[in-house]
Amino acid sequence: MGMPGTVLVVSAHAGDFVWRAGGAIAAATARGDRAVVICLSYGERGESASQWLAGKSLEEIKELRRSEAEAAAAALGAEIEFLDAGDYPLQPSRELLDTLVRIYRRIQPTVVLTHPLLDPYNGDHPAAARLAIEARILAQAIGYDAPGEVLGAPPVFFFEPHQPEQCDFKPDVLLDITAAFPAKERAMKCLPAQQHMWEYYSSLAVRRGVQVKRNAGPNLGLPVDTRGEAYMRYYPQVTDVLA
Ligand SMILES: [Zn+2]
């Protein structure tokens, strides 16, 4: 066993990290790694329709989404921080980028998870991905003025968007989340404002689980109830053995 890793998840909105990467996060914390979720916004305008329909105010919605996301992160064993940068639109700024660079330098992630760079349905998701990648690059530069150690080269994985084909999302990593799935289910149920997503992401985990089994081959003896999450790598894998 090596040193414990640290997973940094850059999430545009308060729910995204749960639906798309909850299994990876729960699996990481279960094996003793640290997981830190950065929510750039609460998803207060773009992903809280049921609360607007219920007549809640903006501040009430932000507070609700914050407490839901905190509960979901706790269910996954993750820490969570909110940058309250606003959504619909999530707009990049020099300050927001600098805040993220400082987070990279402070947390020293060994793995980064974020949205894919294309999403014709939701501009906030690619905006979050661009910020996550740009901040990673800046945090690697010794000349960038921010406290903490210069960042190494943590791999970046894009998690699965809601409409994968339209986002040019073609998985090249299938993660077995079977053991972590009960924690992901508990986390999803912390988000009643998006209750319509529970069934969708439960059945997606079944379908990705079938693909985990198919690609792993029969010799691993994976169980019939295998659950999976799909990812794309942004940078090449580095290895001295092809395996
Ligand atoms: Zn979102």
C-alpha cells in the first residue's frame, strides 16, 4: 500500500458530484483516501426547479442546496467546500481561478474529477471543467504566486454527463463501484430537490456495471449485481508496463 491519495472533485453545482462521481468518492474514502469536493455554486438557479416552483427565495434555495450537499458529502465520507460563485451562468473570473489554484496548492490532489469540456445543455459544466484544468496548470507553475507546494501532475478524469452522446463522452475508464454503491445511494437520497435523478442514476450504475463485467472478462468473477461509473481520461496514462 502506498501513501493515501487525495481526490479533488470540482463540481459546478451542489448535486453533480453525487450523481456522477459518488461511487468513486465513496470508494476512495472507504480505502482511506481523502476526498474533497469543491462546489463552485449551489445550482440555485439552474438545478433547483422544484424549489422555485415551491415559491422559495434565492437565499432559501441556496441554504437548502448547501445543507443537502453537506449531507451527501458526509454520506460519501468526503469534505466539501462551497465557493458560491453563482450559476446560470457560472462565470469564470480571475478571483475564482486564483481561489482554485490555492485549493490545489493546499490540498495537493493525487486525482482530479470534473465535468467533460463539452455540454450543449448546460454551459456551467464545461465552464467548471475549464476552471478545474486551468487552475491545475497554474498550480503546477513555480512562478505562480500562491502559498503551498507546487502541484505535481494529478490525472484528470471527466465524469459522465447527463446526456453522454451529445457531450462526446465515450468512456475509456470503467470503475467498479459495487462495494461503494450503498453509500452512493445514501448520498443520492440526501438530495430530494432532485428526486427525479435517483432512479436514473441507479439504473445507469447497473448498465455501467454490465460493461464493467463485460470488459473485465469472466475470470475476475464479478457478481451479477456489479455497479459501475464511467470516466474519460484527459491526459495520457503514464506507465512502464502496458496492462
Ligand atoms: Zn450541474
